Amino acid sequence: MSDTVEKNSLPAQDDNSRSLGLLLRALWKQRYLVIAVAALTTVMVTLWTMKQPKIYSAVTTVEFDPNPPRPLGRNVEDISSGLESYWSTREYYSTQFQVLQSQSLSEMVVRQLGLQHDADFLGVPPERRAQFRSRTITDTAGVLRGRIKVEPVKDSRLVQITVEDTSPRRAQLVANTIASVYIRQNLDKRMSTTVSALEWLGQQLDALRRQLSSSERALHDYRRQHNLLSTSFEERRDHVGNRISRLSEAVTESQTRRIGVSARVAELRRAATAADPLAVNAPELLASGPLQGLRSSYEGLMRERDGLAPRYGEGAQQMQAISGRMREVETAIRREVRNVLEAAESDLRAVRRTESELRSALAQAQQEGLELNLREIEYGQLLRERENNAKLYGIVLERTKETDLSKLMRVNNVRVLDEALLPGGPVRPRVPINIGIGLIAGLVLGLLLANIVVQSDRTMRSEDDIIDELKSTFLGLIPKIGGRSNNRYRYHYGYGAAKAESDEKPITNPDLVVHTHPNSVVAEACRVIRTNLLFMSADEPIKTIMVTSSDPREGKTTVAVSLAITLAQSGKRVLLVDTDLRRPRVHKVFGQRPVVGITSVLVNEATLDEAVEETDVTNLYMLPCGPIPPNPAELLHSQRFQALLDQLRSKFDRIVFDTPPVGAVTDALVIGPQLDGTILVTRARKTVRARARSVLNQLRSLGTRIAGVVLNDVDLAQDGNGSYYAYAGRYEYKAAPEPTSDSAA
């Protein structure tokens, strides 16, 4: 790349030192303005000071006492202020300061002194006092409030009330009157608050007396209703507890007995159903004497039968007689067993009835205990209510007596420490101080005016601003599109009606004015920029160009489109790439709505051939933005973008990139170092020189090669740049193909 293209390796300039030096020299040139303004201001302040009336100041000192004397003892507390707990806070002092300066207090002072009839106090000029009529108390109080100043004395409970007036005696009188009125008002407020509190306490005392009487009657009725007059709840609770304990033991014993009787009955039932009468082994049956005799008889008959069986056989008469007696004995045994069983079952039924009755008695005792607990709770509630009412009644009664006593005392916590004295001299106007302030203010005002004159315009206006302020190459300027002054310059510098016939039609798309109005001053300006850009690096042509700006709405897209059109008109294949991935606008310029673009190519959703669009301009192609991505900077900093650049270089002769403003996002800072050159677009009367210089420094610090700066939207008549096209406008432009060598434009 040629040395005409700026490098990051150029030494940096001490811009701050140079700017300060320029400012000081400019201010020195305006020194007569500073002197004139300072002198005029001093004279005016002096004259104003001498015409001001003399103001006198009177000061009354008031003391606030947080612990006023209590003749009746410390237990009789103040009702109104609660000083011991509240005095230490700043809010109380602030409130009292506001009271001293309040409208109501001022009206009381005005009414007492009759200041509404005092023309001198109200500032009525002597020549108009003959027609003077009394003012309202409200208006006069407003005048008085403006002359009162309340200031606390540091680290003390003292407050100074300062009153300023044109009359020293009136200032003294008003200051002392304010203090006395405030002290009287404070005492009246305390007394009125005490009386109101006493009335409220009396109402509460009557209500609490009725509540206490009602709660005592309710407690008495409850005791009489539940027979609580002779015994206490503790005795009844012990009695019921003993009953529950005894009944629980009886139920346990009855349950044990029932289990034993049940087991005995079950054993007797098995014995009663046994087939062999001798198999009856229940202890209760073995203990029965008749049953044991029957068993012995049965056993004897069995032995007798067994002894006769071998002799007579089963069918003999003797054997049958023995069998008959055995059956009679067996029947008697079973009858005796049933009698014992019935007696045991009768005992079981009796035991069960006893257990059931004991359980019922236990449940009744437990229910009685629960009811006793409930009655105790209710009794406790009534008792606590009576006690609370009695306590509240006692407190209110005591407080009522104390308040009644405090009403008899007229103790005030505010007193006058020092009354105002007659002022010895005026406090205003302060002639030497005012004159000194006027001189200083005049110097400052003069310097400000001089600085405003110097600094009034810090925007870009001409080629000199770019060369001197930005230290950058000036590629050219673009006039205001559609401006009447531009048409005037076009005809003045040699454009005839025949040449400009195509330019007389209205401009419907300012971005395509180079294409639609090729004979316009704007088109000629863009061709000058093209020529300067292409010939500035003949050996190493600038093939990839980035167009950016410092801030939005400076015309970077218009410049990029116009430059791409002029390059295409020279016969080269030109691609216009919209890399403003946040607010793309290139596709709108050509009236297209492509669904794919550079973002689609970078994420492999489309090929380059699918994304590139043809335009109405010959040799000009467009690569739109495509879908707006969530991470523009990351896409432009990827390896995929580097590969895309190599692919574009192989397909097109010139590639123009429209990027976002450097001051808004970092996309241009990412793209710049990857391209051959960068054009910074500035807008006349809008772009601040310091802002543009900062952007250029930022680009250079990242290795971006700055091709130059374009001044856009220039009013040729107003900004004095009309002579820039004096020579170029004399020749008719013809679109000729660019030379085969890349070093030619």
C-alpha cells in the first residue's frame, strides 16, 4: 500500500497541548472584548449598588429549654411535646424554625404592629405614598417573611432570629415582637393541647369505668352460675382427678377378672362337649364333690363291665344292666357339668356388666374434667378482662389527675435570652465587596463570551478542518442533495440547460442521485472522490473499501452507494456489501427485499451466488445484510468472514462495505483492519471535529488503514466551498471504462 494511505505507525500528535495553545491565542485576540465586558459589568454593578437602599439587621436570641421546671414533681409530665424523648431529634428544631418563619406567625406580628398600614415598611416610594392604601395582612405577612432569617447557634439550644429592614428601630421592634409572639403562641398551644388531652382522658375514663363494672358483674354471675363461690378450681380439679384415677384402677381390675372368667367358661364349654365323661379335667369340675362321686361310680361300673365281659359277652342280660347304669351315671355327670358351666357364664355376665358400668363412670368423670377445664378457661378470660379493665382504669385515672395538675402550671420551654438591640449601621449594600464581585464577574463573563465566540462552532465545515484538525487526507466533499444553492453553482460554472435536462426531474431517491442524475454537482463530486481514491495508491490499488462514520445520520450509506455507483460507471465489476448488521439500509436503496444476505452466507445457509443481487446500475452488484443476527461482531470477526473476503476479491474488481457508525457499535472496528482502506464520512455542520478525530485515532490504534475523509451534505453557498467545483464543473462528464491497469481510475 502506498504511503499516501495512512498507517497506524504514524507518530501521534499532542492534540491537547496544541488545542490549548490555539485556544489561548484565540482568547488573546478577543482581549478587548474581555476588557470591555469587564469594565461595563463593573460600572453597572457600582451604579446598581449605589442606588440600593441601606438595610439594617436586628437579632433576637431565643433559648429552648428541654427540661423546664416542674413545681409538682417529675411525675407530672408535659402533655404537648414529649420533650425528654423527642427534643434530641433534629426534626423538632427544624419544625420550630419553620414555625418562626410561618405565614400564621407573621400575620400575628403584622396584626399586632399594624405593619399593613406602614408604607415605608412595604417599600412604597415617597412620591407614591400620597395614594398609598393599606395592604392586606396576608400580603404584608409575605413581605415580612422575606425579611426574617432563622439560624441556630452551633452546638447549643440557641436560635437567632434576624430581621432586616430599612429602618433600624423597626428592625429591632419586629425582631423582639416575633420572639414574644412565638413564645405566647407556644404556651397557648401547650395549654390547648393539655385541655384537649384532659377532655379525651375524661371520656376514656367514663368508658373504662363502665367496662370495669360490666366485667366485674360478668365474673360474679359466672361464679354463681357454676357454684364457684365455696370451692376453688384447684380443689375441684383434684377431686375429679382422684375419681378418674380410682375408676381407672377399678376398670383395670374388672377387665382382669373378666379375662379370667372368660377363660374358665371356655374351659367348661370344652368339658361339656367332651365325648368321654372321664375326660373332664377342668379345675373347677375337679373341685366339685358331687361330680367326683359320679365319676367314681362311673369308673366302678366300667371295671365291673370289663370283668363280666369275658364271661357273658356283650349281649348278656348282666352286661346290658351294667351299660344302663353307666348311661344313667354319664347323664348325671353331664348335667352336673352344665350346672357348673351355667354358673360360670352367669359370673361372666356379671363381670361384664360391672366393667361396662365402670367404663361409663370413667368416661363421665373424664367429661366432667374436660368441662371443668373449659369453665376454668372461661373463668380465666373473665378474670383477665376484669384485671385489664381495672389496670387501664387505674392508668387513665392517674394520667387524668396528672394532666389536671399540669393544666394548672403555665410552664414554657422557650424564653428570650437576648432581646434585639438597635442596629449601629447598615449591613447592605457592601460597596467594596460588590464592586470587587462585579469586576470578577465581568472578567469571567468576558472570558466566557470570548470562549463562546471561539468555541461556537466545533463542527466540520471545510477541507481545512479535515487537513488541519483531523490530520487526514481529504478525498472530497459531497454537496447537499437537492439544495437550490447547488443548482445555482451548477449553472454558474458552465452547465447548460441541455446538459442538465435529465437533472431537472425531481429526485425521488437521494441515495441514487449519482445514477439518476449523472450530470448533477453531486455526481461530479462523487467522481472526484473516486479519482482521488484510485490514484492515491497506484502501485497497490485499494480493492476493498470500508465506508463508515463517527455517529448515525451522517450519510455513510449514501456515500457508500454513490461511491459504488461511480466505480461501476468506470467499467469495473463492483460489489456493494451491507455489513451494517443492526440497521441495514442498502437493500432499501435499490428497492429490494432479499431473504438471504451476507449473514446467510456466514452461517452456511446460502451460497455467495445465491446471496449476491444485481442492481439497475450496470456492473454494480449488491450483497445485502440478510437476516439480522444476534451477534454481529462475532460473525464479522470469524474465519468464515475472512474466507468470504478472499472469495469476493476473486470475483469482483472493487468491493465497497457499508458499516455501522464507529461511535455506536464495534462492527467497523472489527472489519477495518481486514480491508485495504477506510473512508470516514463526516457531515457538514453536524460532525464535531473532536469526535471525528477520536474515531480516527481509534481506527488507527487497531491497525485500520485510513484512506481519507469525505465531507458530506455541504451547502456550497453557505459554507463557502463553491469554488471547489469551479474547474470540474466546466467539463461534461462522460462515463469511460477504467484502464486495464489497477493503478488507474
